[in-house]
Amino acid sequence: MTEQAATIYKILLPMKRKPGMSTQEFRDYYENHHAPLAAKYSAALLRYVRTYLEPHPHPETGEATEPPYDVITELWFDDEATYRSTLQYLTTTKMSPEIVEDEKRLFDRSSFCILTTVERETDLDAVREALKS
């Protein structure tokens, strides 16, 4: 019998950079200023991950179109209660003024979207080992 897969709860925040800001300026500011500031408010997180999106040419048209988002920020939790309370906070409460003011320098705040996932990862090595038996 294999071990139960770990459950990770995630809040995903796809966001667009502020108009007029280059992709490089956006990433530099996010990594060197906003992420450290946000981490100050993130004691309950298991992980805080930023996934930057890179457009590539379409195979038929050759066009690389501007994506609707520049980054997907991931807030990871291994505890369902903390995940649910954080989600409740994010969807019903305005963030601290310090965070909001910094977001105005970085994001098109009208692009914000809050998504959730419940992720279960299979330990493939354990499954493969069990199948050998």
C-alpha cells in the first residue's frame, strides 16, 4: 500500500504589470521590493512563488501576443484552516495600506483575479515500487 498523497492548498493571483512599465522593470521591482514587503505579511505561508509568464510565437501565425497576465503569484499552504482563513481575508478585506500603495506602483490592480487550487501529488516512486510487488 502506498502512502497518502500530500495535500497542498494554493491561492493563485494572476496579475498584469502597471501600464508603461517594461517587463524587466516589473520583474526587478517585484523581486527586489514587493516580494520582500509581501513576505513581511506572509508568516503563515508554506511557500511564496512568483511564476513569470513568457509569450512565445504561435506555431501557425508566428505572432507572440501579449498575455493577459505577467505573473502568477502562488501562496502555498499545507494547513486547510490557514488556507481558508487567508482566502477569507483576501476576498473580504482590503490589504494593508503599505501593500496597497506598493501594488499601485507595480500592478494594474484592475487585472487582479483570485483563484484557488487543492493539489495532491502522487509519490511516483512509491507507486512504481508498489507495482513491482
